[in-house]
Amino acid sequence: MISVKRELVVNRDAQAVWAFVKDMGNWAIQMPGYISHELVNHDDSVWTLQVNIGAFTRPVMIDVHVIQWLAPSEVTFEVKGRSDPFRGSGAFRARPDGNRTAISLEFGAEGTGSMAKVISSLVPPALDYVGDGFTANLARVLGGDICAKPA
């Protein structure tokens, strides 16, 4: 699975960050290309995003399932294309940093099925786009600074 990591420091304490993070709808609307989301239950939701990668431009529905909530510092999740052949996983981790909170984000994805090679070739630019956009949106909404991309 191909993955990316992003880091930022926000001007909110860990409890305020957790209050934001514990609502999956707050995550969804920060995604680049956000169109809509539907909460199914506490751990599951369906997100519709406009994906624009080269010639590949269209809405994509994604099932998002939270594997584990570890308040107030970590959420692990998995994603699966509802009708597109990909799956992935990720994690949100937060730790106090003085009066601020340091956040680490990790996203990974891979193509599946007969289209795995084609889809997997699109994964690196898609993950960079999602990682950069999501991190910038979190920094904007939570008030913070994006750290250098990890190597």
C-alpha cells in the first residue's frame, strides 16, 4: 500500500482538537473535492468527493469506517471505494505541544481487482492531493501551521 504522511501544529489544545475530530462530518467537509457525506452510525459514513486527477475527473463515493477511537489522541480508519476498485487506511494522531496540538496524518491506498495496476498508478498523485488539501484545510479551520512534509 502506498502512503503519505502530513504534519501540522494547530493553535488549539488537545481537548478542543478532539471535540472537532470526534465528529466524522467535520473530517468529511475538510476533504478536497467535498460534495457531501452521510453518517451511517458512530463508526461509519459515506463520503462523496469530486476527484480531479488528470483525465480522471468525476464524483467518487467512499465508505469510511473508523476502526478505533482513542480519545483524545488517535483515530484509525479504513476506506473503500463504493463502486471504484480501491481501498485504503489511515490514522489521525494528536499530542499536546505547549498550548498547541501537534497533529500527524497518515493516508494509504491501493487499487484492487482487475484494475489494480491502473488504479495504483493514480494513487501517488491522488494521495498527495488529498494529503496536501486536507492538511491545509485543517490548518485553516483549526488555526495552525503546516510542518514540512516528512521524508
